[in-house]
Amino acid sequence: MEVLKIDGKTVYLGKRNPSGNKGLCRITHPAMLAGEESLEWLDEHFLEKQEQTMEASFVKEIQTAMAEGEVYFANLSYGTQEEWTQRLKSLKKEKKRLHLLALGDVGSTVLMALKLMGGDCLEAIGIYDMNPAVCDRWERELNQAAFPWDYDRLPPVEILTEEALFDCDMFVFCASKGIPPVGQEQVDVRMVQFEANRSIVSMFAKKARKAGFQGIFAVVSDPVDPLCRAAFLASNEGEEGQMDYKGLRPEQIQGYGLGVMNARAAYYAKKDSRFASFLTEGRAFGPHGEDLVIANSISHYDDTLSKELAKLAVEANLRMRELGFKPYVAPAISSAAISLLLTLRGEWHYSSNFLAGVYMGCKNKTERTAQMEVLPLPEALLARIRKAYDGLEAIR
């Protein structure tokens, strides 16, 4: 395995199966260089066992490199050594440009929240919608929202042409159709939207490929996790329908749905002291849907309590529908706006990322690529995460 030093970063080069491995993988444990990606990479116990099978000298080499700075594995299935060298040398901009597609209920709420909270990291917010009047409305409304005598504190909102959609650091996909009306209280209305939204996200993923987009392709529309994989597959499909892996790299696509599930679990944990441990020790994993995994605690995991809290979080959208309202405000703020900004800041947040061929949510942060949190997972919790993973893998 060839090793490069690029601007203080240690980069291992090799070839891994592109359908099940990221292009760029942040190495936070030596065992991540032992083989192909695995769901078990989330589990510290698994990685420790894997490390014991590795050559001691190689482990020590990796540990020394991690102590000195960032360590990565660059997959040559997604670019040559020269291309990876150029990508890893790219300069970080202090502020980023974000482009938002579709300004319906969700998109417009995301836009308002980004405008109010993103002044520290957003250079500008570009907007595009099929209805030009909608763009005109939000450009006027939000550029007339300002602090007195400090008129540049909030990022400007700019109307885009379709050709300029991918001239940005982060593209946010909020387009959707087929949302069930209030009164249809299915257990999980998100999957009703999959077929309708898959064709739309696939179209824009292909546009991203054509534009040579190098930023983050952020999926907010439901169902988030399957749509991420749909975008990845569509972008990497060649002219004859064969996968050529010349489009979006898997780590460029991130899904934003888990943030609100975590926030809903916290909402109920504040209301019932039985769940109080979640507020300081809890975690969320899996999809924005019925296979959601909530852990009341990692160190004091209670399977029964965790499943009860997960059920409350999953059904929170139904409780809102029972009141006669579409449940989109909390998702637009917690899953999208807050999490998108944390992503751009390189801070820990909840989003779905590519892991061994499946997009699934967990705590992570993004610095050139996603770094997922590794924890000593209890066996019962890992089994639940595996079930959620398998459920997502089965969605085609």
C-alpha cells in the first residue's frame, strides 16, 4: 500500500470495491486499513479484535501517523494518485456557498433557518425553484430581513439559473412530490414518496455528474436514506447503463433526516424522567423512519426503554398529523438547517453517510469526508443497528 504525505496529512493509496467503499475514508482506527468497509466499523469492540490480526509494525506505523495528524485511505477506484493529490491539496474557504433546490414548505423553512443561523459560515445562499415567482418572493422577503446598521451580518439570498445549480460547495435537494395529505395516517408516510422522489433526485444527480460537482450533495427530501443511494447510483451510471463510478463519490452524498429523530427523542426524554439518560448519554442510529434506532445510553443501555423512546420519536409525525398539520417544521430545522450548518463547520451532527454500500444515519462530522463516531456498542444495540442496516440495504 503506497503512502503519501500531503500538506501534513498521511494518505494510504489502494484499490477497494467502489460499490461498497468510499472514495476517501478518514482513518481513526488502524483496523480501518485492514480491509473493506463494514457496518461493524461503528463498533469499537470489532475494530479492536480486527487490530489483533494485523502486523504489529503496521499498527504502530498507523498509530504514529494518527498521532501526527489526519490519516486517510484514498480509493484508486475513484481517481488516480494525481487526482487525489489535487483534491486533498484544495484550500478550505472560510465561508461556503450553499445552493437550495425547491422552495415548498420544507425548502422555504430550511431557507429561513439558514438565513438566520448561517452568517458565520455561509458566503451566500442560492435558490432555485420551478416557479420563478417563488424565487422572487423569497429573494425579496429574506434580503429585506436585516439587522439595523449591520446589513451584511446575514448571508444574502440570490436567485440561480439552472445552469448555476452546482457552482457551490453544498447543493441541498429539497424537491418532493407525492407527500400524503393530512388524514392519511400510515405508520410511515415517508416511503410513499420514494418512487416519486427517486426519479427527481436521480435527474439532479446526473446533472451534478455532468457539472463535475466536487461539493456535498445534501438530500433533505424523504425518504432520505434510500434517496441518497438512488443519487449515488444514478450519478455513477455510464452511457450504456453500466456503473462506471465516474460521478459523485459516495462520501459526497449525505442525507439529512436523523437530526429531527434525535430531537424528537430528546423532546420526549424531557417529558418523562425514565428517559432522562438520553439527554446526556443517548444516541440515534439508522433511518429517518420506522427502523429508527434510539439508544437511551451507550454505557447503561436499556433495550426496553430505548425501543419505547424510539417508538415515540418515530410516531411523532403522526401525532402532528392528528392535529391537522403536516410535520415539516421540526425536520426542516433540526434535520436540515442545523445539521447542514454543523456539516459545513466541521462539527459533530447527525446525518446519513455511505457505509459498505448503504446510506445510514449516525453521529459524524465532515472534514473532507465523513468521520463516523466509533463507540463500544452493546451487543443488543448492535443487533438493532444491523436490522436497520439490512432493512435499508433491501430497499431498491
